[in-house]
Amino acid sequence: MSKMNDVILLISLVLISLAGIIIFFVRIKHCCGRKLERYYTQDGVESDDALEAEARQYQQTYMAPADELAETGGRAEAITEVNERRIEAILIEYSSNLDMYFVDKIAKFHLDFELIHPFNDGNGRIGRVLINYQLKNSGLPSIIIRDKEKSNYYLAFKEYSHDKKTRLMEKILALAIMESLHKRIAYLKGETIIELIEYAKRLGESAPAILNAAKRQTIPAFREKGVWKIGKND
């Protein structure tokens, strides 16, 4: 009987732990969801088509040389020293700012890091690794910035370079975080994972409308190997 009680206790502890994880993710998702409200117009649609059209004419990140770098005359040692000071400055700003919303803070750090462009190659990949490191330190899952989102991603750098606006990068990161959370919540809850097109058929809704909702993360959809899916309770 004592062994049976031990087994029951162990199962109970596992279930309690799992419930705690799910509740944590749901709370974070809700927090991200409130933040996303300001990224859309009242009817829930933003002019992404216009952004994407502009991005097609702007395929590489806009990185104007800083005056501080121009004064070095292109000397490698001087450029390295300037970049080290600039990296140190954004690290201090990031770590000391305890009031800014975490998505906004990570977005601004990423924009600053990429505009500093400290390495000859691989700056984008390293910058995105740093995003996931920062998310992990905040207790959040890693994200993927997919090629299909790269047009808006590049526009975010142009927006920041020209006007110091971080809104577009904040939106990109917030949507990616919500999608990552939706995927983990679905699997943690043991839901049946179905493709979004099947989900649309079950609801009797048009596939484009459901896909649009997925992209805006107003439904708990996520991608696996490029295919949109969603978790459903049987």
C-alpha cells in the first residue's frame, strides 16, 4: 500500500509541475497579447502589403556609418576600439533598464547591435542568437525569424536608422514569441495537432481568413517545417 501511495504522490507532483508550467506560459502569452494590441488598427488589420512592397526595394539592411567610425579613417584597430565602446554602451543600457517592457528592450538591443555591425560576417546570425539568449534569461522559449518575415525584418532596421523607431521590430519579436508559446502550450496540454487548412474546414471558414488570423496570432496557431498548424482538444 505504501508503494502505491508513493506512486500516487509522484504522479500528483508531476501533474502539479506540468500545470505550473502551462499556467506560466499562458500568463506570458496573455502578457504578450496585451502588448500586441497596439500593433494593429481598430479593425485588426495593418497595411503589411505596403511594408512588403517597400521592402522589395530595400533588400539589405540600412547601416549608415556613424560619425565616430568615419573619424577613424578606416583603420581596423580604431574601428574595433569604437565598436567595443559602443557594444559596452548598449550592454549597460540593456542591463540597467529595469522598467522597459522586455520585448521592447530586446528589440532595441538587437537593432543597436546590428547597426553597430561589429563583425566582418555573421552579424545577423549572432544577433538572432543573442535574442534567444535574452529570451531564455527571461524564462521564455526561443524563436525563429523566418525568411518569409525577412522583408519586414529589414524594414525595421531602416525605420530605426532613419527615425529611431523600434515599433516594427517589437511587433516581429512579439508575434514570434506568441507563436513559440502557442506551440509549446499545445504540446504541454496534449492537444491533437492538425494542419490549419483542416481546422478551417472544421470551422467552415475560408482558409485565407484563418491564415490571416494565424499570422496575426489571434488564434493559437504555429508553424512546423513551414506548415501552419493548431492544437485542438478531442
